[in-house]
Amino acid sequence: SFCHQRDTKLNKGTIIRPYKPSGFWVCRQWSGTVLQYVWPHTLAMMVLTAMFGLAISYFVGDLSPYAEHQLLDQLELIAGWWTKLSPLTTFVSTFFLAEAFKFWKRFYWTTRGIQGKLNDISMVLASNVSRDKRGKPTEEAVAALDDVARIQTLLHKLFWCTVVQRFKCLLSPEGISYLLSKKLITPNEYTSLIEVGENSLGAYHASLTWLIARVELAVKRGETDASQAGMTV
């Protein structure tokens, strides 16, 4: 299904494509590169230019530097304009690439920050869960950790669905039904997400509230140490 395809892409890391700081690796990439997006336009311009050149050579005949023709004079004016505009084009392209790289860096470190905070919550809870006499986590503690992990996964998916246009289908009623079928949400959470969607409150805000509430519940039940888990919340 369409939702399944988007969910699979979301899990494969297509929000930020993988990158290796190697020139040889970069030269072998195609998907997501500038060449992938501009080659149809570039090829079309090359074909049009070739056709235009053939047409000019047909009508003018003599294309030597000393040839005189009214059409050639007009083309020389256009060539002069292009010569003057070329440095500006280079400047704009360079400036755009620099700004795009800055945006990529901000976006990248923001995602790493989100990942780090989710990891902090998991590490603190897992390090301070209640254990039995043999030192193993109790069944209640394991269930609490599983719930937290599920809600974190849901929070992560729903957040990026609001940021990346092609993943927004998961926020539709059909997409929320898909999440229910994958057991990422409970029936009660499904009802809440449907209501949240109708009121445009932000589905990931609801999942963030569930995450905080589940951690607090684990603390109150003694499934994790209150002093450590409370600091994380």
C-alpha cells in the first residue's frame, strides 16, 4: 500500500540521505544528487541549442568570424549580455550552494539532537529499572521499557511526517489506521490521534504527552528509579 511504501522509506533513512566524506564515494552516487534533478533540463537545453545552431547555419550559411549578417549582429548582442551576466550567475550559484550547505548542517545537527534526547531517555530508564533478586529487570519494568520504546518510535515517525511532505500521508485517517495495524498505537491512542487530526493540534504533540505520561507512570509504579527518571522528564 501507499502508506506501507512511505513507512518503509521512513525507516530506510530517506529524510537525510547517508553520506560518506569520500570523493570516490560521492562521484559514484546518483540518487539525491544535483545531477539527478537537473539532467532533464540540461539535456533539453543542449538539444534546443543544437537545433538553434543548425537552424542559424542553414539560414545564414557562412558562420565564419568575418561573416556579415543582420541576424549574426543580433546574436552578438545576446552573447555580450551573457558575458556580462555570467559572473552574476556564478556568484548566485556559489551563494546558493553555501546557504544550502549551512541549512543541511543545521538540519543534520537538529536531527542528531532529537536522536540524542530520545537516546538519553532510553538510557536513563534502562539503567534504573527495577530488578529482581537475580539482577534481571522485572516483567513490569520490561513492559514499561517496551511501551516507552514504542511511543518514542511513534513520536519520531509523526514528527518527521509533519516536516517531510511525502510522509504526510501517515497523518491521514488511513495512515493512522496503518499505524494501528502495525501495533504502533493502541485503540485508545488511535481515537485520540483521529481527534487531534480533526482539530489540527499536531499528532506528535500528543505522542510527546503520552511519552511523558508513561515515564511518570513507570516512576509511580516503581518500575524505574524515581530520582533518575524524574531528572530526564
